[in-house]
Amino acid sequence: MVRHLRSEANAGRMLPFVIEYQGRLVGQLTVAGITWGSMCSGHVGYWVDEAVAGRGVMPTAVALVVDHCFRTVGLHRVEVCIRPENGPSRRVVEKLGFREEGLRPRYLHIDGAWRDHLVFALTAEEVPDGLLRRWQRARSQSNPGMRPHPGN
């Protein structure tokens, strides 16, 4: 698996990341299917340990990676495809303000069957100040005691 990730990353088709929280590995986030040319797009997949779910770890990680994709890598569009029944994953993109674009019937073969996925997307123009900044503002508005990190 690591060899495949490294090969795809070296070819410019994938950006694999690990997520650490309080010094321990708690998840993974990958930007895959990176396409250049007139598309400049990629799709994000992720998982997080249930022990840290609900603490803002995954929305923060997704926001950081999307900002990296738009500002540093040069992508224009990022998609996240989620099985309709995956409520926690849907909440991540909803919190971040991804736009729901529709359903892809029988999109991926998972657990022995072709599974439907909902498509969520953002373009660089939709987050001119960065997705992390937008996420931090949303969190501070919903929790007035929380302040965004200085400089963000």
C-alpha cells in the first residue's frame, strides 16, 4: 500500500497525508485522481479514528489540504464523494460548506457491490480567503469562546 501511494505521489496523481492528534496517528486523508490540463482537479478521501471524531480534527485536516491544493499545488476544483448513509463524513463537508452536486449511481465497488455516492465539490473561487479561515470563522461564530489562531 505504501509503495502504491508513493508511486502515485511521485507521478503527481496523488497527495497522501496522515493525520496526527496529540502525538498519535488518528487518520488518513488522500487527494487522489489528480488531473491536470484544463481540469486541474482532484478528489479527497479520508477516515478518522472514532476516538477523536466530533472534535473538528477531520474538518480542519480537509480545510488545510484543500487550501494546499488550491494555493500551492494549483488545483482549481476538489471533490469529495460519500456514500449517502455515511452521516459523519457528510457532516464534514457540510460543516466546511462544500456544494452538493448530486448522486453518482453505482460509483465505486465496495463490500462486494457497486455503491452510490453523493458528490460534493468546491472550486478555488468559492474560498478566496481559504477554507481553513472560513472553517475557523464558522467555529468561532458557533462557539463564541473559541478564537481563531492568530495569523489565520
